[in-house]
Amino acid sequence: MNDMSPAHQAVEAEDLVTLRRLLDEGADVHEEYDGLTLLHHAIDVEIDGHVQSGDGLHVDTTAYLLARGADPERRGGNGAGITARHQASTSGHWLAACLIEEWVRMRR
């Protein structure tokens, strides 16, 4: 049984149209599932897709969530409590790490 919220399901499927609709309808951009915010989840899904397919990394969902107000410095409840910024930089998602670093720099 899949107990993920519709927003997390949209992130899992990389369905930006549905994710946009859900956020427009009031879904919380910081909601958590299994200790992961939507942004943490997006980074994880983008890495998994790259590893499983061998295709290049992409950052579509991460970029969209940042544009919608996701905070890369917010700690997830995922045991280690790491930020999405830390997750991107330590997991090998260099594209998300670069995007997040610039996002943070522009807000200082």
C-alpha cells in the first residue's frame, strides 16, 4: 500500500504538472514523507533515475520546488536530519548542489 501523499507521489513520478496543481491547491512545499521533504525526495528521485537509466542528471523537480519556496536548509526528519543542500552535495547530485548553492548565495 502506498501511503505517500499525492505531492510525494508526483515527485516520485517526476510529474511536474500534477505537482504544480497540488501546490497551487495548497499542498505544503515542505511536507514530509518517511523523513524526506519534497525537496529531499526530488533530489533522491533525480539521482535514482540517473543511476538506474544511465542518462544524464537533471534537476527539473528540484528547480521547480526551489522556485515554489522549498528551503534547501530545512532539515528533514530522516534520522540524520540533514538538509537538502547537504544531501545534494554528498550524494553526487552535482547539478542540484550547484543550483542550491546559487539559490542560497542569491538570498544572502
